[in-house]
Amino acid sequence: MTTLLIDNYDSFTYNLYQYLAELGAQVQVYRNDEITLEECIKLNPARVLISPGPGAPCDSGVSIPVIKHFAGKVPIFGVCLGHQAIYEVFGGTVTRAGEVVHGKTSSMTHDGRGIFKGVPSPFKAVRYHSLAGTPETLPDVLEVTARSESGVIQGVRHKSMVVEGVQFHPESILTEHGKTMLANFLQWTNADREL
């Protein structure tokens, strides 16, 4: 069962790949402009991970069409830019976060479900972002799952599909319990409505 990893031109993509491979996943990595949606469909992935990357969701190439197509068909997890793309696909707005954090750790509180199953709350996570989903545009179909100590949205989950995103970087060595979160992702099936 293949995990499709869309690389948004970010060096952290390879950390994600390494963790997933160490956890036993068969991962196929494609850059966001080197594969089409049709080619992604032919791969018939069991799950999809959308990587971090520079810029805004509009800069994420095939990532947005992939989320639109596979949502509700296979589990989807987005990290940083991937999380922002999920936020926008379902109707939210991503804009300046009000703080710029690059390589800084923050304390995260979360709901203990989905990607956070078995992860203490709070925990320390590394952030690299200046953009975030705006709370006032949170789509009705998404729920906030995590926030930083300053209140910035750090995680969302779809209410009826197996789609989840985090703004921070679980694949960073300085993020606590990152491998646990990725192991949780690998356990998801499309039948997991209640994460």
C-alpha cells in the first residue's frame, strides 16, 4: 500500500520520507510540478501526505488538485504548507500569522485525537512559518485540533473525511513525539471517520 508524498520543494520532505520509511511505509515522492493529478490517480495511493514548502498554497502545484480529488477517498495529512492548502481547499483563508517563526519551538495544546493520539498535551514543536489559517475564516467542515501558546491555529481536522493538517513540523528532530504522529497517520484508513 503506497503512501504518496507530494514534495513542495522543501528539505523537510526527506525527513518525512525517512520517518515514514522507518515506520514501514512504502513511499513514493513526487515534486509538486513533476506529476499530474492523473498520474497521482494511476498510482492508486492508500494515503496522501502533502509536504511543507515555501510560499502560499497557490504555490503548491498539484497539491490542491490532489487534496480536492482524494479527500473522502483516502486519508490525507498536510504539514505546514500542506496544512495551509487543506485550510484553503475547504474554504478558509491563509494570511499573515501575526508572528514570524523560523526554527523556533512552541508549546502546542491539542485535542488528543487523530494525529495527536497518544501525544501528551502540551508538547514542544518546531515551527517555520509566517502564514496561518485565519480563525474567523475557519470553514464549517473543519475543526481546530491544536493551537500554539499564542493562539495561532496549529492543527485542523475535517469533520466527516479523514483529512488532517498541522502547521508545525512533526518531522523535525526538535519536535517531541513527531514519529508517534506520523505512525498515527499510517494507521488511518478511509473508514476512520472518528479519528
